[in-house]
Amino acid sequence: LATGDCVAVLVIRSQPAMDSATIHDEIEDCSEKLTVDGWLKRVERRRQLAYTADYDFGSDQQMNDEVLTKRGSWTGRYDFLLSLLGYSVGLGNVWRFPYLCYSNGGGAFLIPFTVMLVIAGLPLMFMELSLAQYVGLGPAILFKRLAPLSEGIGYGMILVSGMVMLYYNVIIAWTVFYMVVSFEDPLPWRGCQHEWATANCFSYEEEDNCLATNGSYHMTSCLSMEQFRSLNATAVRTPRKPPAEEFFKNYFLQISSGIEETGMINQRLAICLLAAWVIVFLCLSRGVKSSGKVVYFTALFPYVVLAALFVRGLTLPGAYDGILYYVRPDWDKLRTAQLWGDAAVQIFFALSPAWGGLLTLASYNRFDNNCYRDAIVVAISNILTSFFAGFVIFAIIGFLAHELDTGVDSVIDQGAGLAFVVFPELVGKLQMPRLWSVLFFFMLLTLGLDSQFTLMETVVTAVLDTFPALRRRKVAVVAGVSIVGYLGGLIFVTNGGMYWFQLFDKYAANWSVLLIAIAECVLVGWIYGAERFIGNIEEMMGKRSKCFHRFWIAVWKYITPAMLLFILCFNWLQYRPVSYGRYIYPYWADVVGWIIALAPFGIVVLVACRKMCSNNGSFTWQSFRKLLQPSVDWKPSQPRMASEMAYANSSGIEL
């Protein structure tokens, strides 16, 4: 009987011809129909019919398309995969991974990096992609609905992305400057005959030219034999610095002697930083619809340039020594906490779990997208790209060691400037050096933009998900975040900016990221339930084998959190203060670094405490349990699946 039929029964009770027993039976039948369960189903059905009529949906697929369109979604088949690939394969593969290898015993770093990828990086990546795709939400709202007590996890992730976003765009600003000056003839970092060159500057090209005239190359000058004898110089071996390194530090950065001397803003760098933020703003002004198309070029172009540089690098003298240093591990390094800690952090830089970016990208996916396949493809592509980029870098480092007559392990100071010293030296040896220089730095620009897009989109999506009314003014939101990012990044373009850059790079995405990842594993694996989560995955991608269930339950509940906790404790026990080359940071800088490192996880703790204390000042076990349960808003992003979940959760209590 429908509701109208039950109302009719009450009317006919006054009719004398109606048997009283019959009336009683009809009323009992109505009472069975008028339950919470039936009422919820009818209300939900009417809502869906009205919703369908308003938008003229012809199918569930059309309904899902409309829901995605309201929030925004990937418009092309490969938009998400290439965006994910571009986000994961970025400057860290060409800049950060090689210098970590360089400072951690060469090939020894490859072993913990691969181990951490399999047992930490890939599981966390698959978990986050599945979570966000299932509910179609970014980190700011997702964890609030998954378990109200875990709301701070999303805010912590956003803070990590925000801090990295500030200094990551500085690298893009560097590439903009180098790309522009690459059009000069000759390249500005070739040779030592410049004001910025010190007495340690050594140019192999200038020495060859000097020897060809029977001269003697000494202290950047070509002297005749008479002039050299008149110096009465003794045979003292002085350290040699390639011109590209002197150009980078003395002319480009105008670096001070330490972080204590912040100095003035470098106007040249400030303009380049402004240009970098303008580029990011223009590419993100229309959201994922615009950035999703840009990545078709930015994600694939770098592989072409890397392949060409690798072929040329192999032909240089000394390349074999550099590659041998890269592939031959220093086994003693495997016993150091620094090596394993750097490998774990590099995984978080490479695949970027616990930053919020993966959740942001996947939140724009279709409900039935195969994110398991995407995670495996991107993880394998990432490690292969890092491994290949290492060959390119170390072939050139071997060439520099040969040219400077020194060991491979002492060519240059390790650090972010590695890519801005090694590669410029190489392109100077190539035919058409200006062309190669423009191509290389344009490649760095595309690599950096891919990752910066997602870091920026993570912050913007958090704002829009928290304040849905601002979605109509997304351009203004993107502009506002860009302005704040530019102002916050000015500290990195001062004379002491490189020291602040190294401080943020060391601490911003370090310990808090590991702590957030552990909390994420506990939340999904134990509180929400790994078995329940796999059921959600099967709703999106179909049934999976028992081996699939057992493997991922074991990984998410035991292996990944245990390994992350071990690495975290091991790294804390053997902690060493941050340094840049031979410069040791002062004590107060380390304190600032610890504040930067623990701030994101501190937000997680503070929000959890606030949630527990907000229950009218009283705290009970029942209220605590409720804070660990999904809210009523936790539901699949696909409307049909959400409706089925609502029916399944209704208890059928009689009115």
C-alpha cells in the first residue's frame, strides 16, 4: 500500500458496511509500511526523480557526469594519468634524487629507495587514490567525513603542500632565469674571465687555449713562462671550481656567508619568481580542465631531452668513472640512519603521499576509474625515471671530475644547485650550446610546473571544498593564493635565501609527513577497517581475488606503518643538524627547522583535541567512538551508489 492507501483506510473506518476485523487488518498492514525504512526510500526516490527531471538525466552515467561537472573533472581519457605522472615525476627526479645519491654513497641509495617504494610509497599512493576517488573530495573535507577526529590530517597535508609550494616555485624561477640568459652568446657561465669568478675558478677550455700558445694557466689567467717564473710560485694544489658553480653562487644567487646574513632581496630573482607565479596562475585559472591539457606536453617532453643528454654524456671523457660511482654501492652507508631516512623522504617527494596532492587529483576522477593500474604505472615510471636521470647526472659528474682533476665524490657541494652546475657545464661542451641550454632549462621548467600545479591545486581545492560558494570565483581564489605564495617566497630570493631554501627542503616535508602517513594507515587499516575499505574499492573496480585482499590488508595494517615508524625512530636517534656544503647552521636555525617539521602534525593533534573537548565540555567513551566513525555525509561520489548505501544504513524502526 502507498501512503495514500493508508490514509484511505482511516476514511473508510466510518463506513458501517466495512467489517471491523478487515479494518483492523488494513491498519496493521499500513503500520508495517510506515516505517523509517520505507519512508526514507520514498523520500529518496522522490528526490532522485526531481533531480533527474531538473537535469534531464537519461542514465546513472549521465547523473554521475553532472555531479562531476559541478565540482570539476578530468575531461580527457589520459588527463588524470598524465597529471599524476607529471606530479610524481618532477624536479625531484632530476635534481633531488641525484644529489641524494651523490651524498649517500652513490648506488647504495638505490637499495633503500626501491625498498621504500614497494612497502611504503606504492601502498600509500594506492590508498589515497582510492579514498579520494570513492568520495570525490579533497583532503580538507575527506578526513572530516571519514572520521571527525581525523579532520586535522587533511589540514596537515594542506600545510605540507603549502610550505613546499613556497620554495618549489623558487626552483621554477631559477629555471626561468637560466632559460632566458641561455639566448646570450656566449653562455654567461662559460669561462672564468668575469667579475664573479674567484681565484679557484678553473676552465678546462681556457687552459687548453693557453697551453696552445705555450703559456701557463694560473689563477684564471694565461701567463707567459717568464711571467709565471716571476711569480716565484710554489707547487700548491688549490681547489678548483667549475665556472658554472661560481656563476650560480656568486652572480646568480649572490649568496651570503650564512643564514644569519639574510641581506637584501635580489631584484633579478624577485622578477623571475613573479614570472613563475604568473605562469602557474595562468595554467590553473580554469582548474583541472586547463592544467589537464597542459600536462600532455609537460609530462612527456622531459624524456626526449633526457635521452639526448644521456647519449651525449656517454661520449665525454670520465663519464665511465661517474657511472661506476653511481652503480657501485658503498655498503657501509646502508648502516646509517641518514641513508634510510633520506630514502623514505625521497619516496614522499617522488610519489608525494601524505601531501594531499594525490587526494586532490583523484577527487576529480570518475567513480569507476582503475586507480590501481594508475598507481602501479606511475610508481614504476617514477623509479625508472629516477634511475635513468641518475645515469645522466653521474656521467656528467664523472666528466667534471676528469676535467677538474679530482675525485667524483668531491666535484661540487651537494645541494639543490646540482642541476644548475652539472648540466650547464655539459651543454657548454655540445654543438649549438645555446639550443641545448634552452631545451634543458625548458625541460626543468616543464618538470617543475607539473608538480607545482598539483601543490597549488591542493591548496585551492581545500579552500573551494571548505567554502563551496567560492567555486564561482575560482579565478579570484587562484589569484589570491598566488599572491600569498609570491610574498611568502621572497625570503628565498634574498642573499641568504639559499640557506632558507635548504632549511625548508630539509624539514618541510620530513618528519610530519611520516607521522601523517602512519596516522593515515592506522585510520584506514584499523579504525575504518582495511576489509571495509577493500569493499569500497571493489564497488569502484569490481571484485578482486583473495590474494589481493590478504596482501593489501597485511600491507596497510602492519607492514607499511611498522616500516614508517621504524624509519622515523631510527632517523631521530641519529639526527644531525642541517648543513649546506661546509656551512653548519646555527642552533636557532635548527629550532626553526623543528618547528617547520612538526607544525603539520601539530595541527593534527590540536584539531583532535578540539574535537574531543567540544562535546559540551564532557568526554565519554561513546562520544569518542562516535568521533572515529564515518559521518552521515560519508558516501560514494556516484549518486546511485550513495542511494544504495543510504538504504542499507536505514534501520527500519517503526514510527
